[in-house]
Amino acid sequence: MMKFRKIIIPMAVCIIGLIGIGVFSPKNSRQNQSDRQDAQAGQEKTESERETAQTEMLNEDKESNSLPNTENNVYDKKIVESSYLWRDAFLSGDDALDKESPNYTFLVDAVSANDMIQITELVMPETINGYAYGTMGWILDRNLCIVQLASEPEEIGAWNYMTNEYEGLFSAKILDEDTDVQPESRFGFNDSKDGKLLMLSSGIGMVNASLGTVLWLYDFETSEMKKIYTYNRTKDNPYNYLSPQNFVMTEDGIYFEDSFRTDVGAGFYSKILFYDYDRQEVVTERNFGVNPIRYGDSYACFTGDITTTRYNTLIDRNGNVLWEVDEYGCDIAGNGEDIFITAQANNDEKMVTRFGIRTLDGRYILTTYRVCRINSVTPKAVLVRTDCLNEDYPFLYDIKTDKILRFDSIPCTNFYFMQASSDGNRMILCTDNFKKVYLLEYK
């Protein structure tokens, strides 16, 4: 069994936003919300609703390659016949969730991570400077854990987990008259690069962000906190969708999106925006684009038009087509060169969902009946978050060796990879509902 070191740093109630994780699907959360509004307006059943309707009964012979009946347009026949996830009959709900069944089916070699990665457990005390706090994120290039202190002084600060030093950065009590941000704002960590920290803020209770949601940029070198964008707000537009987003930070600026609809029944409108560091302004980069991911030295995104809520074509910044969506329920993430996708296949009759992680060209790495999604793609690995159901071990997919690396000295029932260093050599792993935190380092 691998032995690992311990470093003591503060105990945290983790405030985890799924922001920064790409989420795209023909039936994504934004479209589902749109569909509910359309249905309430008395419109006909939408395509998204048909996709999630009850499937036809599958052939009970699990040895056959039976497929659901697509004659009634429950599922797109082209997707069903081409996707690996639909190739075999689904297990029943009881069988899929049986505690004796394996959590994952790995389709590449799975080996112990012992020879490649060093594990350091970060044991966290209960308070910082006597205050309770929540962990927002990690900047591993600077050995920092970003936290928000509770009660007084209600500030955002940086805890150095190597030196045990704390530095207050700015007050969490930001009142911006132009953006309706309440004094008791809550901040969410999004990304960091080259000494810059990107965050979203919103008033208490505004988890999905509409009223008063603001994008901020903090510069460690100048200690300057700058508001760079105010999202479409409820008082102006009741159909704003600030669901889990990707932010692509480059040397020149930040690519991100804003999405909304003008009224019930209208097409969902989204645009890719760019904040220019030098000009210190936001400009529209592309209309009808969603979910930018890192690609090359800029971004790739899904594109569509105002007539549809389906954004099914992945393009690069120059408009070159990278992928026509051929799966359901996709998350997508990239490191600039490699793009990976989480797909899913639903069987409502048996009440099960099969997940899979694959490459852009369709090669699958794993399948599972557990909830399993890509958290990020570093230069070295695909990092996931998952609920194991049964006790298991965390893992990552190592891109260079094309292998699953299992951390067989860390038994857990769920795990979540948080931030990684820019070179991908260091990663933060949380297990068992964030009760334990580990620093993982490539040797």
C-alpha cells in the first residue's frame, strides 16, 4: 500500500461550483428550463421532451445487440445506432445499482498510480485566524487555497498550504449600485492564470445566478479587484441562463458566454464574449455560441442560431467544424490539444442511465451506471468527479500512457478532482463529500 505524507492546513466546508465545467447537451439544463416555459405557454411537445420520453422495451436477451425502437422518434436513430453506449442492452435498475456489481468498466488498461504519482494528504484545521470558512478553490502554481471567511471579517483570502500563512485579499461585502449585488455577496472560484483570479459573485440564495451576478478579476500583483462583466439580470430579462460555464483564460484575455431568451417561446440566444486585458473592455466575439473550451491558443465552442435551442456543431475560433454532436447528454472539456466528452444513454423503462467518457473521435475510455463526469482536462490527464455507490478508489485517465491510474491507497465512496496546476503536474483530490483532501503530484 502506498504511504503518503500529511500537511496540516485549514478544515473547510467546501463551496464548490461546477462553474468551469463544460456542459452541452441537446437536452441541457438551459433547454430543459426553456421547454418547461414553452409547455406552460401551451406549445406543442418539444424535441427535448421527446428525447427524454419513456423508451421502448429492450430485448431481454443481454447477449444480443438490441436497440430501442426509434420509430416514434423517442431517440434519434442515427445516434442510437452509432453510439457505443447503446450497443448492449441496458441492465435493470436493480442490477445496475447492485452493490456487488463493479462501479466502472474500464476500456483501457487500469494500473496502480503508485509508480507515477505521489500522494500528500492535506489535513485541515477547523478555522483560519479563529474564523470558520469555506474553501473556494486552489491555485497550485502559487501553493494557495482560496477561502471565504464566515462571520466577521467576511473576506476572501489566500491560505498558503506549504507555509501555513494567510493573507486577506478583499472584502466579501461588495456593494455595487450598478449591479444590485448585495453586501452579503457569495463568491465562486472559476479559474486562475498568470497571477489573476477569476470569480463570480451573486447575492445570497442566487445559486443559479440572475439578479446581480457579476464576473470579477483579481490581480495578485497589483491587489486590484476589477468588475469586468454584469450578466443579464432578472429585472431586465427573466430568462437568463447562467448555468455551469466554461471560462477560457489566455495571455491576452478571457473568453466566456452569456445566454438568455427575449421572451417565452423565443429561441435561446447565447454569445461568446471576450475580455481584453490591455483594453480592459468586453467585446462580442461570436453570436450564437455556447460553452467555450480551450482549443489551440484560444477557444472552440458550440454554435447554432436563433431558431433553435440545439447547439450541435463544435467549431474552432475560425469556424472550422471539429465535431457534429452524435451523443446525448454531453459534457465537453479540453486542454488546448485534446478534447474529451462525457456522454450518456437513458432507459426510462428500466430507470437507468449509462455514462461514458470518450475522445472526440469516438474512442471510449470507460462506461458506468454511476454518475461520472469530466471535471477538467489538464495537459496530462482527464480528471473526473463521481459517486462510486460502493467503496472504490479514485482514478484519473493519463493521456500520455493511455491508461487509467487508480489510487488504491485511498478507499472512498465518492471523489472530486478540483483544480490542477497549469502544467498538469499537481492536482487537488477531494473524497467522501470533501472530508479528505489530497495533493497529487506527478513524479
